[in-house]
Amino acid sequence: MDVRRVKQILSSSATIDVTYHGSSVWIDSVDEEEGLATVHLRGPLEERTKVSIDDLIEVRD
């Protein structure tokens, strides 16, 4: 994924499915300079982690 798309997803009111290494995640924020996004797993756990934007995949139907 690229920074532009991550920013679009963050500003969208729609629910957009994104995965990180096969796990469904929510994107919380993006650091354009570092190429990182802060994400957390969907579900009850809200532990946040920084991951490479390149490792995020948008799930399309």
C-alpha cells in the first residue's frame, strides 16, 4: 500500500478492510516521513504497533 491510500482510508467514513501479515487491522495514524502506520488488531485487543506501510494490504471484494 502507499502513503496516499493510507491517508484516504484514514479520512474515509467507510469501513475499509486492511490486513497486516494476514491479520485484520485498523489504521490509527500514519507517519509519512518514516513510511510507517500505527495499527491495532480488530477486536477486543487494542495494542497498537507501528508497521511498514508496504506491509499493509487493502482487502477488496
